[in-house]
Amino acid sequence: MIYNVVISTIALEELYDSAAWYNSKKENLGFEFINEVDSIIVVIQSNPLLFANVYGNFRMALTKRFPFEIFYSIDNFTVVIHHIFHASRNPKNWKT
């Protein structure tokens, strides 16, 4: 079953800020980053229970090439992406 996906405004901001940073380091690297995040979101969308609960009802998926964590929850048949941020950051510092 394919779930609906909703990406929060905060997660989009985190995604685009990170992509801009990668693009500033190497041409098109930010676009490669976005493509990788998109591919992980497709996996989450088709099988959201694949990734473990890490806190309450939050689950976390890791990207392969870039050290990023995607935090999401499942509400009925909708996956809500809450945060996309670098693995070195402390989740306690989430923007809210």
C-alpha cells in the first residue's frame, strides 16, 4: 500500500537549507542530496513500518550517502515528515 506523504514546512526548510549548503560546496551536490532524500521518502511511503520507532510515535530513516536523518510519524494512511536534518545535530534542538 502506498501512503500519502505530507512534508512539514520545517522539514522543507531544513531540506532546502541543507541542499543550498551542499550546492555551495560543489555544483549540483545539493540536487543529488535532494534526490537521495526523495528516494528514501519513496521507501517510507511504500513501507513506513520498515524503520524503527525512536521516540514515542516518531520513526527515523537514514539516508545512505549523506549523513541525514528523516523523522516521521504515521497517522492513519498518511506519513508526516517532521524533520530532515544532519545526524550530528541533537534532536532536542528541533525547530518547533
